[in-house]
Amino acid sequence: MIRALALVLLATPLAANPLDGAGFDAYVTGKTLTFGLPDGSPFGVEAYGPDRRVTWSSTPGVCQTGVWFDRDGLICFVYDNDPVAKCWAVSRTDRGLRAESTEGTVLFEATESPEPLVCRGPDLLS
């Protein structure tokens, strides 16, 4: 019984630490992070620049730019092509970030990319 309990405790991630705006800023600025769903399937990649600027891509080569801000304990994102804020409760775990949207989607930080996010430019031939 004790051995089984020890295995469960080792497999369970440490308690999550909620991040406020300052904590989120300190963790993400200058990074490009890949996020996945709880089942491990990929969800998207986001690059975090200075001044809370972000570039999000859920499809390789297709990007949205925007900004993030903190509001009422949540980290919210507004993108240039979508003015409706998308807000998340973000916490840091022993495995990276865990984010749960106000709509119920849960994401986990999968990796930090050493490569910059690549986005196609506007279609100059149209």
C-alpha cells in the first residue's frame, strides 16, 4: 500500500502556482512556447515579445499578432484581427505553464522553441 501511494505521489505534478501579470511577464517574455491539450495533441505556438506583444500561430506559417494584459487575476489576449479578449487562469507547475480559459479549454506548455516563430507575410500578388 505504501509503495503504491509513493508511486502515485511521484507521478502527480506539484501544486500549481497561479501567475499574476508580473509573474507571467517574467516567465514568458523573450520565449516562444508550444502548447498542447491534455491528451498531448498540439494546440499552437506563441512568441512573447517586449511590451506584452504576442504572435500566435495554430497553423504553421499563419500568425496573429496582438497583446496580452492582466485583468482580475487572469491573463487576457487581444489579437489585431479579433478585438474580443480571450482570458486564461495561468499557473506555473513543475512541468511548465498550465492555462485554463474562461471557456473551459485547458492547455499545457509542451516545449520552449529555440527557433523564432515563422509567419508568412501578406500576399503581395493579390
